[in-house]
Amino acid sequence: MPRFTPFPALRYCDRTIDDVIAPPYDVLSEVDIDALNARSAFNITHVDVPRETAGPQRYVRAGSVLREWIDAGVVDFDDSPTFTIYRMRFTDATGAPRDIAGVLGGLEVVDDGAGGVLPHERVTPKASTDRLDLTRATQANMSPIWGLSLAAGLTDLLAEPGEHLSSVTVDGVEHVVERVSDAGRVAAIAEKVGSDDVLIADGHHRYGISRTFRDEVRASGITNAHAEDTLAFVSELVGDQLSVEAIHRLYTDIDFDGLRSALGTSFDLSDAGTPTADTLAAMEADGKLCLIGPDGTGQWLTPKLGAFDEVRSLDGAWLEHVLAEVAHSVTYQHGVTNVVEAVTSGAATGAVLIRPVSVAEIERTAREGLLMPPKSTFFTPKLRTGLVVRSVV
């Protein structure tokens, strides 16, 4: 079972928290980064998102900026190892109220396949060394991975509030941060998370980078226990603690007629009209997908009888199976409006809207040691970067 440890968290001191935190680096556009940089000279993006325009020394500069903030008292470490309860309260896409409670701590970095910390989907390799370069330069974990604990009762253990530090509402989501420093409660949280497997919900690539960094430290001969763990937000794998949306498929390097023909071997196609939010509800109710063409209209994809008897019941797996022998490229996009725009603008030749993966299927994936296709899940809301930073030295 994985180790889960408290640590002296690095936090902002006396700052309006909304001015200094940010969404995850990998969902930010250049316009977003400009706006966040302008909001405050101390916004976390000045460290977490080194820009290519800053040249080859951008990571060194990011590390220097973080150290300058520490020296100037912009950020400071907790006096002792602590956990941080992080709550997100919002209304999900179905209109249901959500109150997700998890804990930020140091999650053990385990070898690939060793167990304890489990992937839930295959990962598309990234050529960029951005996150590794940033970790080396800052000697810190800047943003957490999201882990789902299979340990029953974690939510109940986090129900009692900790020391309130900050709260802010952004894009309809209330983010609440509470510190836990009581030794007994810290020990109870560590024991609970460490009592069962943790499934990586979001951050497979960052977890892999943490493993690479750990191995570099080991190879250097330096004894550094901090590099053996990585910053993680861990919540319980239960339905009311998760909001899962779909990541739809955008296709290129295949013309639309070829895509439609290939899909027609395993799906019956029929007119779906212009895609709306109701389209997703109909897909969920009727067990079908939706193909989007260059004119922005949709066609229902209803599985033919027996077409997927030998294929796992996941929309992404169905599409992989049908297109396995067809030359094409695929990328991923959430939001129906964004998908339609990508196709009508010519950025993609066609797209397929898929359904969200159920919480039951996510748990089955964990329990049976299975892997979903890449980008099968989109967990919302996205964790904010800058609420807690973890030193790796």
C-alpha cells in the first residue's frame, strides 16, 4: 500500500488568494497566462509556467523567482509537517450539487507496475521535458496529481473542518483550504490513505515525471527522502465525490467520408441534427455516440448487434477497435461547442462525441488492474495550482 505523508507546506502569506492561484498549467492558453501574470507579480504562473519567449534559461529563472519569494516572505513554510484539506463545492453539469473533499499530502512514488499507486488509462507519451526541467530548477512539486483512494471512510475522516486558511469562488466553484496539524489527526489521515490502493485520476504524466526525478536523485548518490514522494490531492473513490465528464475525439489525417465509412462497419448511422446539450443526454439514455461532420451537424452512431461483443464496454475502446486498421490521427477535446467549432473550422475533419465513464467502471478498472484508452475521463473541477507547494529537498 502507498505511503502518504505530511510535509511543511509552502503557502502564500497575506495575499488575496484569487490573485495568486491559477488553473493547471496544461489547460492555460497564452491569453490566460498573460491575464494571470498581469493579475499579480506573485501569481503562481510566474513560476509554474515558464514561457518559451523567456529563452533557454526560463527554468532557471523560475527557480530563482520561487527562491526570491521565499526570501522576501511572499511565501513561507508551515512550522511542522501538515496535511491540507481541500474542498471544492459546485453544481455539476447535470445540475447536482457537489462537495468534494480531499487531502493534499506527499504520495509515495512507486515503480511502474509495483502496485499501490495505479494508473487507470494508457498515457500518450509526451516529448516535452517541461515538468521535469521545472522540478529540477525549483526543487519543488508545483501542482498536485489527483488520486482516488480505495480506502472506505476517507470522506468521513475529512468531514471535520481543519484550520481555515482561505476560500475563493472561481468559475462557479468554491475552493476551500484547511490545515491539519494535530498529530493524532495527521496520523489517522496517513494511516487511512496508506491502507489501500490509490488510483491516479489526473496527472499520469506528472507522476511519471516524479518517478524520473526520484531516479535521478537516487543515481546521484544523494540521500533525499523528499524525492521519494510527490504532491497529491487524494479523495475517496465514491460516486458523490466525483464529477466525470467525457473527452471527445477529434480526427485528422482521414477525410470525413472515410471516417464515416469506417464507423459504418460497426455502427448504424442516422440523422442527429445540430448537437446541443440534449445530444449528450440522448446518448446517455440510448447508449449511442454522435459523429460530427464538417457542416456541424451530427449523426447518431448506434452499435450494431454483436459488433462489440469482444470489446470492453467503453466508447473509447469501441472507437479504437473500429479504427484500428484505418490510417488516422486522433486528439481530444471536451465541450460540445468546442468540438463542433474544431470540425467546422477545419481543424479536424470529423469528430465523435462520447459518453462519460461511470464511477462503477472506474472502480472496476482499479480493482481488476485494467487500463482504459487514453483520455477516457475528464475529472472536474480542475485543482488550483498555488494553494500548496511541496519542496523536494
